[in-house]
Amino acid sequence: MTTTAKKLITYDFEKPILDLERKMEELRRMAAAQKVDLHDEIAAMEKTIEQTKQNIYTHLTAWQHVQLARHPMRPYTLDYLAAMGSDFVELHGDRLYSDDRAIVGGFVTIDEFRLVVIGHQKGRDTKENILRNFGCAHPEGYRKALRLMQLAEKFGLPVLTLIDTPGAYPGIGAEERHIAEAIAVNLREMAALRTPILAAVLGEGGSGGALGIGVPHHVLIMENAYYSVISPEGCAAILWKDRSATSKAAEALKLTAKDLLEFGLVDEIIPEPLGGAHRDPAAAAAALKASLLKNLRELTALPLDQLLEQRYARFRRMGHFEIATPGAKV
């Protein structure tokens, strides 16, 4: 991984693009310093850069998608809310223990919809990452999320959840305060919540930490986001006993947006700007907003009982199994 002077972090697979962009800057400096016409050469270089970007970003491996999903300049929940909505009023605390800053939530208006939004929030620097616990929620974060969902149900408001976490926090304190129970309760309560629920995976969708706010009617996913039962690094450590097998593990997990759509685990892929959402956050927010509004209009037009049946049926369709006859080889 390399960093430019503008703090734009690039990954190894993006190096050919970076090299070409540097050459183009040299051409421009040369044209300005020597006062020569290099318009044709610059135009040809721009075309080459665009072709290289298309070739790289349209043929990403699963592990490269994961890297883009984790990009530190990628928009987070609060960035999207600022770009898409208005009148955001954040609510704090689970009324039992404390306020978990890894999960944010409250009321927001997105065009004609007033709704309750809940999302994971990461930090940009060390200080903020400590405050947000790197987007890894404690039990009180999931209990806060449930409190807000029940508030939405009480006032007849749709629920929007924005997922972006490596996973729930696995520390001793979280275990002492029953992290597994908090997530399990959320799964049960979301399945029966009598209001429309819409979820969008913004970046990382890590295991139960993601699922703790991810039992909706529809799941949307950003093009370079991923959704997985375990991180590629964790999978590589367990199955191959070797961290260098991370790329192989990412492929085996089938965690990309395209894979998830084929399996029916997500309902829609939201396109990102070429190179990832961090390249053009405004365009990424506009695409997310358009998809959210379309799905919200569809969901709010349906009767509540039908919504609950659809939500139940959606999760019952997941997975495949075979019933073995006695004595048959399995």
C-alpha cells in the first residue's frame, strides 16, 4: 500500500494507474515550464489512464473488493446521512449501560420520508477510531439499536440500517455484558418488527456484527462492499493456518456483491464511481439515495401483514439442504 502527498491511499493493484497519473503530471509540468504544445500527448495519456482504470476496476478479485471496502477514506454512515438527508437528530444510549459510539442512530428525513436510521460508524484517525471502537459494537450498541427500532415501530416510521463493521467487538467486557445474547435478541425482534426495514451494506459486512442490525425486507449492497460470516484473514488462519492464504480465502467465501446477489442473499447492487466510493463520495451518496428511495416507496406501499410475510419468506429461502434416506451415503 502506498500514500500520495494528498493522502490518497492506493493499493498494490492500483500502482499502474498511479504510475500513469504521475507521468501525465510530468507532461503537464513540462508543457507549462517549456511552453510547448503537448496537448496530443496529454490526451493520449488520459485515454490510456481511463482504459487502465476500466481494465483494473472491472476485473477485481474478491480480496481486492475487500481492500476497497476497507479504504480509510471511504464514506461512512454519518457522511452518507449528511449527503442524503436533513434534520438528523441523533439519539444516544441503551437505557441499560451506556452509549456505544460504534453505532449511531436517530431520526432523519430523506426527501419525503421521515425515518429512523441506525448504522455502524468508524473513525478517520486514531483518536476517532478509539472513540468509535473501529466500528465494532458492544452489546449496548445493539441494545441501543433495538431501542430505536422499537421507537420506529411505535411511531409508524420505516427503519434504515447502514452496515459497515468488521464484526461485533470480541473483548472480555463485551462477553461479560452478553454480546451474543444482544445480537440474538435483535435477530428475533427485527424478524417480527411491524414496520418496514431496509438495510444497506456500505463497506464491511462482518458476521454477527453486521447481522445484528441486518434482518430487513431488502438488503442493498454497495458495489465494492462485502458481506461474510468471517473475515478472509480469519478464514485463512482457520482453514489454511497461513495468513498468506487470505486472497484464496476471500475467493472461497463468495463474499462479493456479485456473488451475494447470485445467491439471493442481497437484493440489489448499488454502483460505485470507478475506483470506489472514496473516489467520488457525492456520486456514491446519490446512487445510494436513489436506491433507498425506490425501495422505501415499494415497501411503504405494502400492508404491514404482507411485509412481515415477505420478511419471513426472504430468510426462509436462504440456504440449501438435502434430506438423506436411511442407509444412503452422504
